[in-house]
Amino acid sequence: MGAGAGCGRGQLFLPSLLVLFFLLLLAAPRPAGGQLRYAVPEELEHGAFVANLGEDLGLDVSTLSARRFRIVSRAGARQHLEVNLENGILFVNERIDREEVCEAGGTCLLHLQLLVESPLELYRVEVEVLDINDHAPVFPWQEYVLEVAESAVLGVRFPLESAQDPDVGTNSVHTYQLSPNGFFSLEVQTRSDASKFAELVLERALDREQQRTHRVLLTALDGGIPRRSGTAHILIMVLDANDNLPAFDQPSYGVSLPENAPAGTLVIQLNATDLDEGPNGEIEYSFSGHAPPQVRELFRVEPRSGQVLLKGPLDYERASLHELYVQAKDRGPSAVAVHCRVLVHLLDVNDNAPEVTLTSVSTPVLEDAPPGTVIAVISVLDRDSGDNGRVSCEISPNVPFELRSSFRNYYTLVTTEALDREVVPEYNVSITARDMGSPALLTRSTLTIPVSDVNDNAPRFLQPSYSVYMMENNAPGASICSVSALDPDCQQNAYLSYSIADGHIHGMPVGTYVSINSDSGHMYALRSLDYEQIRSFQIQVQAQDAGFPPLSANVTVHIFVLDQNDNAPVIVSPMPRNGSVATELVPRSAGPGYLVGTVSAVDADAGLNSRLSYQLLQATDFTLFSLAPDTGELRTLRSFLEQDAARQRLVVQVRDGGQPALSATMSLLLSVVETMPQTLSDFSNFSLPPETSSSSPLTLYLLVSLGSISFTFLLAILILTAIRCRGEQRSWQGDSCHCCPRPRSSPDSLKTSNLTAQPTTGTAAHLDVPDGGPPGYCYKVCLGPESAQSDFMFLKPCSLPRNNEKGPGNLPAAGKQSQPGQHLHVSKQIKQPNTDWLPPSMQRPALKRYQT
């Protein structure tokens, strides 16, 4: 064992505590170029305290975990130190061996990059690993032989094998000691790197015949506390005289070599000479015993030629200088080795491309992020030196981002302008790091930055407005149309729901007419539409997205109702006054072309559906009368003959132009008379639709006419009764006519009362007059075929049923045409006429009176 190893444990305990206390004092933070610097001894156990980073950096300890306070290290690097996020203390994560972390001597530093987010901050901390005396010096061999010629002169030096101590500074080999002897002394030399080596100095002449060998103990001591040591036994053999030593051209050599030199490259050609001859003059070259192991791995020496060749790969970044010790020794007896030093300076080559590390990435980024938002922190590193290690960093052009340098070789990627996800949903940013070497090396890394959506786009309909044409009489629930809108946003910001804005159509809520599917935008009719009641309407449809806050857009949908031939023509003139058959008087003296009257009809439909044509279906004599198909004018074709019947029965049909066509028929009884009485013609009287009867002046005209006619008839009847009462009483009893007054209607009946043709068994008819007029009467006109004089039958009051007491059986079925000989039944509810098709000019006066 070494000399230092003999100390007791009790003697070492107190000094060890003092050293540990001293080292902990060194762990206090020290500023180093604007950054924190700490010192920590090696070989501390896991959890050992290093520093309170939270306090030293001025950070709130309670927010360290939320802000993701952490140490950023390169991939694959060992994490010797770690931070406790609960108290901000930097502690030892795993045992630190300074000799393993820092292979080369000198200051051993651990460079830490500390990152904290929200906001993003970067700190640099250096931790110096302090060496402790945990290694004792060790010799390559525990015992070795040193041959010394007996002719060696006093003062000659013999380099001894150096002890190796991985520790540095005072903990490394500090000195050597030699056991006492009478021939040799020891001198300790210092190399350029401050390492120590020992040389054995001959102090007394040797005499092989007196003593062939000498044994000494060489002890290597370090300067640590406690001091450690290592020993080696040296056997000195005295050789016979070989009185000439090899000599190098110079004691020290220097050479430069690029770091990328291949194996086998000649480093230097050494040359040593020996004046002896034979084996004593043959020189062999080799590394000295104190050559470091790293040197032996990288270089080799040719024993015979003295060439120093490259053996392993060089790396300037690990060591820029190598110190080689080569010895030369002849092959003679008692050969003595001489030594020289070779300094190999490595030349840096740009053989390391920059390394790009994305330290922190905050993605995706909101499209409404303001300019200057930090997206990522990027660090670049080039292990070369000089210009080869200087790195510039840039990103691809034409992107809304830029790099900002925060520290040396550290950059932040920030936005430069507003983003729009609908234009560019994702950016692929190419980051290029390029060094200044020649040729320059570069590294490219691609960062994908997705842009998250913000509800910044309102829905947009495919059309500015919609026009829909729909046939009337549709079934409830029938599809009307489909509206569609687009939203360039995504996910829920693009999910659209459709609705109908509040409003009214003819006083009714729009929701009673139309509904819409909120998901698909399909619109449906909730009721059957009637062209005669509503021809067009418009609604507002709203499309709203599901974003926050929601955005919406409106569009107008115009719905046009198309007419369907669902209304048969209604004959408004002539209207029968006393029955279901209209009557008219024609003078026998009428010549060809005489206008008997005009048949007028209206149709509530529109277009071709309301274009009417007139024709005669039946006639007593088709050669006597003609009916104009367009105007409805009934004229005579010829003069009346004696053999022509006094009563001509005509059946007139009115047909519209729809498909299929609808029609209405009426019977007209024409009486041929010699002279025309002053009576109201049925061609000039027709009933009004219920919608206009209460407000038309025609009601007043009818009331006045009926009143005057009634008064005239009453006066005439009284006179005739007085003159002919006795002479013609029998004939009156055979064909009597009754009349009856109408009871006064209630005010409500004014809205629903109609002029109704009530069929009877005879030729008499009654006329319902709305409230406010005189009582109604029945009249019978008796015309003799052989006489031109008109006879009037006696009037008697009668009791007829009221209009509102009639059952549905008294009305004809809708859509059926009247057969010839049947009486005309006028519908209880007559729709307003359509003015799209105007009747001929001869019908317009009657039609105007009807509409008024």
C-alpha cells in the first residue's frame, strides 16, 4: 500500500468534514457573464442540495409546476441534475463522476438551460463539478525493471513510469518519493500541462561486480485531503558498459495535423543516432512509459523506422492538442533509452453540421393570434470552433413568421401578421441552420404549425335570393325547395342550423304556412295553397352557425303560387229571377243579327284557365240563333217565321281554357212576343258573389228595381183583377202563382246571403234579397202562343224555405256539367273573378257592375 493509505479512519474523519463544508460553501450562486453559476462536488448522493433556483431566479415557487419549469437537455444526454417543482430546489438526480463527465482536465462545467412558460422565459445556469480526492495514484505496473549501465556517469537521469490519478488539481499526482538508498536520488519534473513525473538521478557510480541489482520503492502522492498514494517497486539492474547513448535531433518536436486525417497518416518521422556499432548502435523506438493511454489509442510508433503514424480517429472537439513521449534505445547490452516530446496540434475541420433543437413548441396557434405571438423556441449548436462553429439560422420565405434571436444560438419563432385558417390551414416552416465554414454545412428541420379555427366567418347562402314556383292545391307537407349555405370555418363553427324568421302572411304567422328542416334546409308547406287567395309571398330564412358567438345570415325566399284549373266558370248573366231557367222576350219583328242578349261568365282562375268560350249545346231551332264563342252575344240568324215556336229553349255552355277544361251550362227560355213589355230582362240582372254583395252598389240597384217593379205589378194586378176577375177566374185557378214575403234577415246573414236560384216544380222562382231590401215576391208571366198580349196571374203570398235552411242536396255536385233541360244552380260561394283574362268589350259593363 501507499504511504497515505496507512492513516487511520479516526484521523481522517475531521478533515473530511472540513473539506465537505468548504465545498458546500462553494455551491453558492456566482454570476458568470450575466447568468447563474454554482459549484457542486462530485460523487454526491441522489437528492443532494445544489441550489435554490426559485429564489435565485426570483420565480414564484407556487407557479413552477403550472408554468412547466424544467431543464432542457439534448436527446440522449444524461440528466445529472433535476429541479423540484414544489420548492424550486436544484438537486442531484444521479451520482456525478467528474472524471466521467469531463474526460479532459481543467474546469468541469455542466451547462443547464432552464425553461419556464406562460410567459416563455429562458435562463442559463452553469454548474461547476468540483473534484474530490476519490482516486489514489496508480502506476501502470506494480514492479518493473530499470537497466543501468555500470558506465553511467554521475548525474544521469532515468525517467520513471508516471503514476496516473484521474483527479485534477491538487487531488492529482503532486509529488513522488523514493525509498532511501545510497546510489540514486529522485527529482520531480513538471510537464506543460502541470502534471508531474519523476526521474531517477544517479548520485554514485555503479559497480556491477560489487552489486548487480538495486531495489527501491517509488511512492506517488497526491495533494488532496486526506492525501492518497500509490507505490511501485523498481528493480535496477546494472548492465555492462555500453558507453554511447542514442540521441534525437532535437528534444521536442511540433507538428500540425487536420482532424479528419485518415488512419495510417504519417504524423512525424523521428530520427535518433547512436555512435556505437553493431547491436549497440541499432535503435528501437517506442512510447515512453508515461505516455497517456489516450495517446496510445490514437497513435503508434514504428519500432525500426521511428515513424509516428495515426492509429485512431481524431476529434478536435474532444482534444485539440496531443502530447507524445517517444523513447529511443539501442540494442546493445546495457542499452539506455533517451526520450523526446512530440506535440501534435490538431487543425479544426468543418465536419459537424449544426444541430437544430425545438426546445418548446406551442401549437396549434389561433388564427386570431396577434403579431408577435411566440410559437416555438429553437436552439442551434455546432460543435466546431471558429467560423466553423458560427451558425446563422433562417426560415423559409413567404410565411407569416420570423426568427428573433434571444441568446446566442437561441431563437424564438414569432408571428408577423394576422393568420387566416380559411386561406392557409397549416404552415410547414422550414428552419435552416448554416455554419460559416468552407464548405458550409447546413441542417434543415421542418416545423408543422396548424392554425386552429376561430368563428370569424358568417354563413353565406349559395344564392342572394331564391324564387320558388309552386302549384296550388298542394298536399300539406309537400316539399317546397331547399336552401343551402356555406361556412368556411370548420368543426362546430361550420355547423349550420336553418330557421324561418318571424313574420306574417295575410295576418297569419309565417310558421303556419311553411316549415324548414333545421339541419338540411329543406322547406315544406304546412297547408294547401290557393292561388285565388294568395298568389305570392316571401319569407326570411336564417342560417346560423354553432360558434361562439354565433354568426348568421339571412336570405329571402320568394314563393309564387301557380294557378291550377280548379274553378269552373260561373255564369253571372243572365241570372234567372223566378226559377232555374232564365227567360227573355224577343220581338217577332226582330231581323237577322238582332242582339237578344249577352251571356256573361267569370272564372276565378288566371291565364288560359280563365279564358272562356261560349257555345250552344241545345236549341229548339239551331237555325234561328247563334252564340258568339268569344263574346257570348246571342243574336238571331234570320227573321222569325210563322211556324217558328213561340218559345225557344236554349242550353248554353261556358268552357274555360284549362287542362282539363271545366264548364258551366245554363238553360235560357226565349219567348217570341209581338210587343216588348216594360220588364226587366234577365240579361241585365245577375247575383253577386258573397264576397262583394254587402259592399257593391248593385245591391242598392236591385232593391230599388225590385221595389219599383213590385209596385208596378201590384198596381197592374189590382186593375186587371177588377176588370177581369169574373171572366177569367177559372183559368187563374188552374195555373196560379204564389208569392211570399221574405222575413228580415239578421245582420250576420248580410255577409253570407246570396242571390240564389231555387228550383221549383213549376216555372216560378223566388229571389233572396239581402237584409235592408223590400220583401221578395214570386211572379208568373203567362204568354199565350197565339196572342202577343201578356197575361199576369194573380199573386198570392207563399211560404218558401229560407236559404240557410237548404240542405246540401239542393246544390249540384262540384265540377259536374248541367244537362240540357236542367235548371242552373249558382254556387253558394263564388270566388272573385280573375282579371288576367278580360272578357270582350260587350261583356265589360256587366262585369264591372259585378266586380263593383
